[in-house]
Amino acid sequence: MEAERSPLAKFQVAYFGRVDHYLGWHDGYTADSDCLDALTSLERQQAEADLMDRLRKGTADPRAVLGLGHLRSEEALPLLHRCLRQSGFAIYALEAIAKINPAGLYQSDLAALLAPTTDAYVLINLLVGLQHYYTLGQLIPLVVHRIFALVAHPSDYLVRYHALHALRRLYQLRPSEQEQSIDRAVNVHDKVFKLITQKKAPGAYRKAQHLLQAEIAAISAY
């Protein structure tokens, strides 16, 4: 039956067919880019329109975001930026925007999202996406400043952890135990990490920021 399906029908199944959302949440969603590559130019336009329409209606999952990224859909950029506000979509939206045009990232809007008042799951997804799909040179100073501020997030340890991890990757700091594990027991020698694990300790978080700035200054001196 699969061989008898038209390319557009295969696309519909791949992007809108049944999927195990638990596995998507746990292991990450994947999308079949081969079926998009098999489409004609007109079919690709139809597929792009279908993906955007489903996202607008809220009837699509992150596979649609990945599909628009693979199609390099400039038209989808405003819609993809809306997805940055959704925890289940934010990482995939950053990946898609980076594939379409990294310079097309609405960085002022992104900076506004990188605030302590934003939902913690959204913040975590944004921080993970930024460290994986963007370089330091692609980000404006305001975005980097906001990530620094999140190292001192007042209530969520995981936000502080991912902000620290993002900055170390963006600045290409020396590998540390913190890079390899989120387990506190594994990170006993990481001074910055130990500071951010403390509960309700804003003074410790500010000290962590200062130590991190010292790490960055040290590598910048070379």
C-alpha cells in the first residue's frame, strides 16, 4: 500500500498521521524529510501551505515545524516565532528558523521571552535550542545578557542549569563535568554549578554569575 500512495499522500501520513506523542516528548520528534524531497515544486508549495495551515489551527505537532524548516519556508517565519512561546514547540521552532535563515530570528522578541516571568518549560526549551542551533556571533548582546540573567533565576534550578550550560557552549568554554551530567553528585567540583543548585539563594546565584564572567574573561584574554 505504501508504494501505491502518491507523494502528497505519503507527506500527509508522515506529517499528520498518527504518532506516539509520549515518545516524541521523551526522545524528540522526528520528521521524514525524504518524502518532502520527493515532491514536485507545486506539491512542495501545497505541502508548505498545509503545514502552516495546521499550525495556525493548532492541529499539528512539532513535525510540522520541522517540515517547514526543511522546506526553508521564509513565509512561515512569523508563525514559527509564535511557536517559540510553546514549550513543546520552542526547540523545534529555533531549529527551523536556523535552517531557514538564522538572521531571520526576531531577537528582540526572543529577548523579551527570556525573562524570569516566562513559563519555566518554555525557558528551558529556548535555552536548549539556542545552544544547539545558534552561535554566539549570531546572537545580539541583549539576548546573551538575558541568558546571563537566567543563571540567577529566582525559583527554578533547571532554568539556571540550562542558562549556565547554554553560555558555556556559546562561549566555547572548557569542558566540565557540568557539561556531561545534570546529576549534582557528578558535579561536586564545579563551583558555579554548586552555587546555582542552592535553594532560594540569590546571593549564591549572583556569585555564580561573577564566576562565569571570570571564566569568559579568562579565555578572552588569550
